[in-house]
Amino acid sequence: MFIAFSAMSKRAHSPSPVSMAKKGRSTTAFAPKKIASTEAAAAVQSNLPLLQLLQAMCTPANDPEPGSSVVYWMRMGDLRISDNRALAQASARAVKDNVPLLVIFIISPQDYLAHDRSKRRIDFTLRNLASVQESLHPLNIPLFTTTHTPRRTLPDRVITLLKSFNCNYLFANIEYELDELRRDREVCRLAAEQNIKVTFVHDRCIVEPGVVTTKEGRAYTVYSPYQRNWITVLNAHLSDYLGEAALPSANPITVRTNTIIVPCFNATVPNKVEGFELDTADKAIMSKLWPAGTDAAEQILSRFLNTKSRTTQLGGADPLGPGAETSEKHSRISVYHNARDQGDRDTTSRLSPYLSAGVISTRECVRATMRLLGIQKVNAGRDSGVGRWIQELAWRDFYSNVLAYFPRVSMGRPFQEKMADIKWEVNEEHLRAWKEGKTGVPIVDAAMRQANTMGWMHNRMRMIVAMFLCKDLMLDWRLGERYFMEQLIDGDLASNNGGWQWSASTGVDPAPYFRLFNPYTQSAKADPAGDYIRHFVPELKNLQGSDIHNPSAKVADKLGYPRPIVEHAVVRERALRRYKNPGQE
């Protein structure tokens, strides 16, 4: 039988989202706070860290004398050497000063812990770093990878490294998360004391934060007008925003005998980070599903642009495996506007891990669509597959813009502060069932099991499971946001937080609070034949017809599948009441 709302009085109690511990990870010296006070959030909002960073770069005002090297600091979001703006600028400076170019990457386990980085994302980062090192090798450019703890002294470590390389110029791409902006601002301050010039470059977005604004010069909080202005700005300045950054120039071969730099060539990329090790089986699966390197990302993009979707690619399949059928009229991107919400085949690009890690630039994705159509302006119309996909890329820019100009979303705060007092349930049993894909709602369980096995989830399914957690179960959206970050290979704060707050009706331009997905209706739309469910929920593999979306109690019991942990029609009323009156039971 269904567990009705009235039966929840005996629910198990679990810790709040602020104090709930992370299973499998522990630390006695480092316990990051997850939810800031409204006062702390307001203080950050009144003096934006991004603007502080941009101002800090103005010191020293004059260029220092050339040192013995130029350093490019690679981050987790720009793991490539092609079309990398900061790397290109660093290379140009090295050529101008006639000194070698070095690349550094700093592994910061405490940052990964604080930001809920998944083991899969860390493994993906290391695999792509190894690919970057291989690409840099013929250019005689070393990649120096080092690990640093504690994270609060990381800026000092950066300056120490620069001094050891006798470097007077540092280049890096901007990270828009609050902690990272503060860290880089401190790097600027320390560098200025040493007369080191630091240049942080906009690279993550197609159009960087702060450019697309309202008539009053404010950051947008609604996507549709943002997107309309975004495409206008982009098409008016194509060369500025879509121009491809040059590959780095090679260092002279003599750099390999330079006593300062030789140790950098000997540094290897580790294959694991303590506390974030993948087990052997999961590591093999991730390597198969998400091959490392820009070449692989470009091939995956090409498949999306030029080949049909396949049911054989539904689950744990090699994205570059044989059998892809080329088609101009029926390629995945050509029908994307109509098929993107289907979960029963590979209708989406599956590029999100590569975009989040910067293995391929978003600019290259846009340029590729222009080459495909032979057009000179970017198509962002809703009525074509290409246009609709470009709109999805614009969402990434939009959420990065929100991250930069409303930093409270980095602090565990709802964007809509009026929603901060919503009465959330505290039910560890329900949370566990959701995480494990054992809620008794087939589409929810299939999606969660996809995340747990593939490290990735179809976007429509992300919306369905998020809405189910926040509104059917009335569990705090931050618990789901954290779990996604801890499981998914494409975990990215801007997009993940934006998506969760949209579903929870607490964010910018959110789903109205009274919009509650009926998971059974959503299931019939996203997986009409039930193939997605049957693939990820093997208990139901022999079910046909409408039963696949909502099996009866008798059928569920017979198949060993759990009955629904809540009744949608009942808990819907609870959600509407609590959202309408935040703070009330």
C-alpha cells in the first residue's frame, strides 16, 4: 500500500542539510560550512568578488621586467591546450620575452572536499591532465602537477612556485565560484608585493559575465530576455566572442636542459588523489563511457552533429563505438528540438563532462554548428535542432553570470530569499531511497540508477528527480545538489545549482512553486515505450504497456520492486501549502 502523508509521523529523523555528514569521507581539521547566514551573503553581494578580482589585476600598473619564465596556471575547468585564452596569452608573453612557458596544475583536496567534488570528476580531471601533458610534450612545454594542503595557504604556494621559477608573469582563466574568486584576489595581492603581473582571463563562457545586462545595467535574473540579448550581442561581435585562441608556441629544445625547469619535465600526473580514489571497476567504466582528451571530445561532438541517435547508446556504451549512422536530415542535432527530452536513446550531445572540465571549449561547439549549416551568424531559434542546442549552451552562460553577480548561490543560499524558510522534511529513509533509486517510482529510480552507474544523467531526468525530491518528498534541495556533485562526472556549481534551484522554485527564473511534475506523466513523455526504465530497473524488464510507468502494488510485490514511498496526489497538497506559506508546516 502507499505510504500516505499521515503515516509520516513515525518518519526517521536525519541531520539537517547543514550538518549531514558525508559518508565515506572524514576530516577532523577541516569542516567547511555549507549554508551562510543572510548577513554574510548580503555582505558579499554588496562588494562583488569578481569586480574585486578584476580591480586587483590592475596592480602593478606597469609591466615588470621579464623573468626567467612565464607561467600558465591550469584549472579544473580548462583542461585543454586548444582555444584556451589564458594559455594563448601566456604563450604570447613568453615568446615576447624570449623565455620558456610553464604550465602548472595544483591539486587541492580540501577544495574538492569543500565543493563536494565527485571521485569520478577527480578521476576525469587526472585522465585529462595526462592527455594535456602528452599534448604539451612535443612543444617542449612542461606540465608541473603538485598537491597542496591546506587550501587557505594555496595563494602563498602559488607565489612560492612563481619565485622558484623566477616568473614575473602569471596567466590563468577565471573561475567564477566565490571561494575561487577570493583565492585569486589574494594571489593578486601577494603577487603585487613581489612585482609579479597576474592576468586572469574570461574563457569559460561564450559571452563573459557582466556583458549581457538589462537596460539599467543590471545582471539578468530571467533567462528568456537574457538569451535574446545574448544572441544579439554575440552576433554583433562574433570575432570577439567566437574567435579561436591560438595554440601555444613551442619552447626551444634547450629548455629541457634548463636547471630550473628540468624538474618540471620529470613531474608526473598522479592517477589518484587520496580520499577520492575510484574502485577499479568504476574507474574502468568511467574510462569507457567518458574517454579523456580533446580529440575524444571533438569526435563526440562530431557524432552529435552528423549521426543518428541509437537505442544501443542508452546506457553504458562507448560513445565512439562502431555502428553510428551518418545522416544529414536526421542527425541527433537536426532533431534535437523535438527529441531532446527522450531518455530512451542518445538524443543529447553527452558533452557536459567535457564542457564542465573545459576539455573542449563552448566556442568550438558553436563554431561547429555554424560550419555544419554554412552560416555566418549564430542560429539560436527554438524551431530548429541547432538553435535549440545553442539555447542550451546559453543556459550555461546564464548560470555562470548568476554565479558571478549573485554570489550567495555559492554560499548555500536560495536566490529567492523569501523561500529560505520553507519547511523541509527530515527523513533519512526517504533520502536514502531516492539516492539508491528505490522510491517505487520507476522513472525516478531509473534516473538515479543511471547517475549511480554512469556518473551522468539525462537532463530531463535530472529535472524529474529534482522535482520529486524537493516537492514530492519535501527534502531540502541542497541535499540533492550535493548528491549530484558527489556522483556526477560533470559536476559544475553554476549549472548544478541553477538546475536544482529551478526545480525547487528557489532560484533565478525558477519553475513556479505550484508547478509540480507528476512523475508518471513525465515518465510517459520522456520514456514512452519504457525502454529507459527497463534498461536501468531490471526488476521491471519484462513489463509492457502502461504498467512500466506505474506498476500496481501486486505487480511490484511479485517482481520484488518497492512500492512508492509517497503518494503523489497526497504529497502534492503538502508541497503547495508549504511553498505558498514559507515557514508553515
